[in-house]
Amino acid sequence: MADRARDAPDGGPSGASAERAGDGADPWETIDRLHAWLDADRAHGGREGLLLRFLKLSEEVGEVAQAVIGATGQNPRKGVSHTWDDVRSELCDVVITAMVALRSLAPDAREVFTARLASVADRSLGGPSTPVQGADFRRTDR
């Protein structure tokens, strides 16, 4: 197990979850169902409920940190307590939680996400971008 902590975390999904991931299902349909399920049984509504849903992201990010510490054996008292598969799972939980939070804020979450992803890709990868207030933020150091 200690070798796992030193090895590069390069594995992909495996087993039944990998088979389901390749079934062509639209993740936003699942996010819509998760959003409806959470809304049907929530303890807090309105603004408070929305803020608590955003706060859930911090909890999930903390679980990523815990898994990384466990996978690298950084805690001498616990040693290697997690695997890189645990880290991957926790990262997926962060993404899912963020998607549900976005859906909670924007009924058109799919379109909001797609537009933002395109904007970040254009800005980061040096593609065509729309100037903001006349400024050109494309990288010029290439």
C-alpha cells in the first residue's frame, strides 16, 4: 500500500462505474434529478438553503484534502489510509456537488456551464475571445 502513495495517481475509472459512465447518459439529467431529490427533502429553504448548498462544496473539498493526505501518508499517526482511487472519488463528489449547486442557482445550469467552460477554454488555451470592455486578455507570451 505504501507504494500506492508514492506512485503517480494516473488510474482511471474501473468496474461497474466505468461501464455506467460510458453509457452516453447526459450528466445534466442526473444533476436535475439529484437537485429535485435534495429540494424535496431539505431542512432549510430559501436563501439559507441555497447558502448551505454552497457550503457543502467546502465540506467536499475538505474530503479531497483528507484523501490526498491519506494517500500520501502525510499523517504519521494514520500512515497511508487512502488510495488515489479515493482521491478520484472525492474529486468527483466535488464536481457533482458544484453542478447541483449551480443548478440550484440557475435553472439553465447546462447553458451557464457550457458558456463558462467555453470562455475559460478560450482565455486559457489562447483561442478566440471576446474583448471585455475593449481589453484583449488573450495571452501574448506564446
